[in-house]
Amino acid sequence: MAESLPGASRNTKQRGEILGLLRQTDDFRTAQQLYADLRSQGSGVGLTTVYRALQTLVDAGEADTMRLPSGEQLFRLCGQGRHHHHLVCRQCGRTVEIDGPAVESWTDRIAREHGFTDVSHTLEIFGTCSACAAKPE
Amino acid sequence: MAESLPGASRNTKQRGEILGLLRQTDDFRTAQQLYADLRSQGSGVGLTTVYRALQTLVDAGEADTMRLPSGEQLFRLCGQGRHHHHLVCRQCGRTVEIDGPAVESWTDRIAREHGFTDVSHTLEIFGTCSACAAKPE
DNA sequence: ATGGGTGCAAATAATTTGCAGGTAA
DNA sequence: TTACCTGCAAATTATTTGCACCCAT
């Protein structure tokens, strides 16, 4: 009969630390930032491990990933499994998950009208959150 | 009194070649692809120059730029100066400029409702165009 | 025991920058 | 002239991969 799931991931100390850090905030962060945070709190986790753990989470649907206009990849734990978008503060990275059913159907319709199939899209909103707008600098 | 515009760009042979290539298609392409094309058609333009010319065009509002989900930066000449989005074929890169006034106001409203200011957004649609869908492989 | 997980160093890849020499205006 | 432009090489940055060793199961 069937053997145990081939893709099952292990509970290592490193992944625990990475997950713990990710759970501390809802904000999007780069692998490099997470790595730096881990280091500064005394963890010996390697950068490679951070990248691999994040990719594993994304593949498992447990983390969201997106790119800044500058191209850097961002990660955060998933608030919900389904498709959604993000409103991200440019200053502090504060993130709000956004649902846009109207946008979903609009993009699909537009694409179909142009003869495109197998449609997907990316939509991210950037701005300055109220907390950051209140700060002097 | 005021001296001539400091940012005026010159008509060099290299920029002419790059522009000529860009004008041959409406599709989005990477700097590396453009560079390779120039080389294969015998041009001696350097990769650095391609990058700098493209950035200059973007800064001048004469070129659009966007990123694939994979992070690679794409460029193409601007069909219009104003803000707009793109419907891009994953297979051949065929691009259609899309206008979405409703999306613009929606993103602004959502952002404001969450206390965000200085709002911007990115929205790109990907799919398979009819020509590519018709191909056997 | 064993197959996935880890870390370091090296490899990729896409851009960018330092510089010395070239050139449009 | 002279400020901007070029190209090559070197430097940056982000991310991935090779590998030998380690550990959760």
C-alpha cells in the first residue's frame, strides 16, 4: 500500500525558529531580513536554510510571496488559502490582505475579450500607512 | 538665467539602434534579450549601454517596465503616457495595453479605507494568447 | 538506518558602478 | 569645449546549488 507522504517536512529547530519569527508579524519580509533578524537574536540558522524553508512554505501553500517593484521577493505566512491581494506600506511593510472579487472577474473578462486563456494576474497596492504618515521623518 | 535642461539625452548611434529594436515589436523584453538581439544583428552596443538607455527611457516616461512573477524586469516602448496595465502572453510575450479606471478608483478607495496615503499599485494579467493556444505544442 | 535537512562555500544571474576615452551639440 | 555617453571589467545583490555531515522519524 501507499508509503507515507514523500513531501512531508520535518520539525527541525531551524524551521521552528523561522516559523516563530514569521508568526511574530503579518508583514511581508525578504529572506535576507528574516535571516538578519534570526542572526541578531542569536540564532545560527543559515541563509540557505531560510531560503529553502520559505520556498517549502510557499510550495505548501502556507506562505504568500510577492515582489516589490524593485524585484525583491517578499514572504509572509498566509492568512487564507485562497487568492487575494495585498496593501503594503512602503515604509514599514505593514500588510493588509485584500479581497477583490470584482477585479478577479474583470481581469478574466478582459483577457477573454482579447482571446487569452489560462489567465492569472498579479495585483499589489503600495502606500504609506497611517502610522508611518504620522511620523516626523 | 536657467541653463538648458540638464536631463536632455543625446541622439547617439547606440540609442538609435536600441530604439529601432524596441520599435520592431510591442512585446515586453528583458535587457538581456535586447542585448542579445543587437549582438546577433551585428551591433557592438554594450550591455551596460542597453541597461542605461532603457532606464533613461523609463525615466522619461517613454518606456514601460514591469516584472514577471519570477522577478525579471521587462521593457517596451510606451503606447501611451498615462497609467495603464498589461495583458501579456506567457508563451510569446505578446502584449496588450489595458485600461482599468474602475480598478484605479477601487485600489485608491481600498487603500484610503485602511488609512493608507500616497497610493500606487501594480496590476498585470498573464495568459495564453489565441495564437499560442492554437499551436500544437 | 536513512532520507530529508543544514550550513558553508562556490556558482548563477541580473544589474550597477568605476573609469578612461569618445562624441553630440 | 564639455557635459553626457560608451564599453569593459569589476563590484553588487539576490538567490541557488554542490556536498559532506547531521538528525528527526
